[in-house]
Amino acid sequence: MLIGAHVSPASGLPKAIARGVERGCRAIQIFNQSPRMWRASTYPEADIAAFREAMADSPIDAVVIHAVYLLNCASEDPDIRAKSLASLTNSLRVGQAIGAAGVVLHPGSAKTGHVGEAIARAAATIREALEESEGCELHLENTAGTGGTLGRSFEELAELVEQAGGQQRLGVCLDSCHLLASGYDIRTARGMTSTLRRCTTALGRGRVRSLHLNDSQTPLGSNRDRHANIGAGELGEKGCSAFLAAPSLQRLPCVLETPGENREGPGREEIELAGRLRERGIAARKRAAKARAAR
């Protein structure tokens, strides 16, 4: 598993690699444009080449782009959908240029409208963005279920994938905080295994392509998206360990989006803790398997 953090690309794309290295990352996640503005960032070929060179010379093996939170591909407002399409398409093109493992997208929100119609609008926008870009994968992130957000269940994600064309470039990003908040009990190895079986039943094998590791300030089924530092929330160290140790997730990039110390984002110590929790979880799974075999 490639454990890392969301980092800033301020002052140039290669700076994101340097910030990831400082934190001991094996994977990083970035915004490819300001999260507060619709205007897309453009990167000269020299910056992209420098980023690729810096990454090749570093221990970082994966980069993921997170589409900015302004996007709502499901909006009833055609102007918002058009802006969302333009931004998402640009993110996918940047992702292809820098060799990203994928672009992570919150699928959108129905707000107070009809969910089925919102899924259809989001899927149409996503399909068009894929048609207007090449290569880079798009990972739809599961959501906590606040308000009318789409993707609160594996079944909703499956419907989005199917209506968006079901092509191989479409994957899923699983967020541990969102899973718990939307009602999936992943606080034990058994619960995590059961949850991933439900995921596979709905989406098929191989759709999970990236991960977000976040603890949750709010309890199971709260439908509230409130990130906590690793081990300091409702998942606790045991729940985070169960998420990190799931066998089918071991080759994926896993990014922390936690508040961190002084709300400055995840640092080296928290990333190292995540690594220890993963090892602890894997060891616990091996002990459990050995005990079952001895019965």
C-alpha cells in the first residue's frame, strides 16, 4: 500500500513532490487548481517535465489529483454543470500529462431534488468529461451522505458508473471516514471484509482504485463528513488498522486528508502511524487465520 498525504503544489508542481518527501509519503494527492476558484490552472510543458523528473527521483510512486469541491456535476443549473465539466476535463488532461493514477471526484449533489434525476445529470457530465480527455482514470469517491450528496452507497456509485458508460477508466475511491458516516461498520477486520464484499457485489471486481484514510469525528451512520486525525475519532486505531490491512487494497495509493497538528494537514508522524497500524492489522489478520486453521 502506498501511504501518503494531500499536499500543496503552491510555487510549482515539483514542490508537491518535495512536500511529500518531507512527510515520508509513498503517494501524494494535489488540487490541480485553486479550490476557491473556477479558473483552471495551466502548466507549461517544462513544469510537467520537472514534476515527472522529481517524482522519478523520489520514493513517491503515485500521484492523485482531487477535483476541487466547487464542482457539482449533478447540478440542476446548466451553468454550474458546464463549469464543472470544463474543470473536470482539465483535471483529467493534467492527470494524463503528469502520469497521475487518477482524478478523484465527489460525484455531486441532488440538494433537495430527485436523486435519480441528479444521478442521470452527473453521469452525463462525467461521460462527456471522459470523452473529451484521454487515458487518466476518474475515481468516484463515496460520500458521507450529507444532504443530497450522491455516492453514499455502493449501489449509488454503481448506478453512476453504469450510466456514465461503465468503461475501465471509471473507478472508485473509498474514504474510511465517509464509509463509517454513511453506515458501513468498518471498525473491525470482519466488518471491513463484509463491507468490501458488498462493494464487489455492487460494483464488480477491480473498481476500487484509490483510498482516503481519515478517522471520523462523528459516529456510525451519522451522515456527517467530519475528518479526525488517525486514531483520534470514532474509527480509532483499531478501525483505521482494519481499513489499512484489507488484503484486496494493498496495492493502492492511500492518502490522508486529516486536519493534522495545528490543522496544517497530515505530517510525517501521522503517516508513520498509519504505516504501523497497517502492519498491526496485517499481523492480526495472520494470527486470526492461523487460529482458524488450528481449530
